[in-house]
Amino acid sequence: MLDVLFPPSCQLCGGETEESGGVCPACFGRLASVTQPFCVKCGAPQAAEAYLNAKGWCAACERHPPAWDYARAAFLYDKGAKDLILQMKYADRQENARFLGNRMWRAGRTLFAADSLVVPVPVHRRRLLKRRYNQAALLAWEVARQAGVSWQPDVLARTRATSRLAGFSRKERHEEMKRAIVVRAQRAELISGRAVVLVDDVLTSGATATACTHALRQAGARSVSVLVAAEVPLQKEVDLAFPILETT
């Protein structure tokens, strides 16, 4: 009856859809899904399997391996995915987490073990009070629900309010995030020996995910995988050979 009174609408264009919390076929066509071949270490799509080594790593990960074990992304951070994420993050469109979380689960289902614990990247308390919610926690809840595993929204904490990383170089991002994230003492026992799936909205340089991974490993995590809604295409300053995509 609610669907009759309030027909389900597309999260992007507002047009009618068959199900609530989804996007219409036309808008889905605007979303660049990350499909094979991709690097299993960083999740970045590749032009061909030949760009990957025997372990499935890209050239960038061979040279500078990320701290985490594996990474997956549902989409590339282009116009369509960007609109969905920014609406969720800054315009109180929390319902977007349902669609994004579902696509994340589909992209990253191989990351999960029976004892996996889903943990969101934390926001500082000042930003949480201002925004009223953590968009990564919304995504983490949806992913854990789809995967049928446990989740814990407050395992990680930011010890200080870090600057917004947009506009920072890769090196500056990593410097800014050093020692900025810790595992809460009262949650440490949940991490020991567990396979942790770290959830965030966007993976850019990996500075935040690296800081989270170090904290989780220090607390005894058996493995740490990263699962995001979207991955920013490779930047010129970090591309190695054969750049696939560049942003201006």
C-alpha cells in the first residue's frame, strides 16, 4: 500500500523504480562498476589480466604494498557514484546506504569468513555531532546485514580531528593520519584473532585505511580487508606504468 501511495523512486534522478532504495536502469548505466580484471590488493580495475602479477597485484601494489590484505570497491568514484555518496554524506540521504551497501556486498563477498567482523572507519566526535551520523557506519551495518556477520560501529576511534584530506598529496595524507586512529580499549578483545572487514565510503590514497589497518593489526586482527563504495581513479602522482584512468 505504501508503494502505491509513495511509488519507489530512483536515488539519483527521482524517477519511478521497481524497488525502493535503488536506482533506475538509466542511472545505473551511469555507474562505473568495478569488474574483473582488478587488483586484489588495492581493488583498482586494470585494462587486462596482463597488468597483474601471479598474486593478482597491480604494479603499484608490487612496488608499495598496502598495509591491508585485500580490497574491493563497488564502483569507481565518477559522477554517478559521487552523487550517491555525497548525498548520503552531506545531504542527510541516509537511505542511499541501502543501495551502496548491497553493491558493496556483491563486490566484496569473497572477503568474508564465518567469523568476520565488519568495522567502519571512524569520524571524530566533533564531526559526528555536526553531521549526526557516520556514513561509514551506515554502510557497515548494511554490508554486515547482507553478509550475515557481526559488526561493531565503535571499535575504532579518532584521537584527533584530522584535516580534510582533499587537496593533500599522497605523502601529506599519510602524514596527517599517523597515530590518528586507535582501537578502543574496551573493544580490543573483539578484534584479537578475527578477520576484520574495514568499511568506508571512498578509497583515495589509502591513508585513512592504512591508519585503521595498523591499529587493527596491533590489536591482534588475523587479517584486515578493505571494502568501499567507490574507489578514486589513479592519480598522476601515484600512477606507475600503464595508467588506466586519471583525474584532472
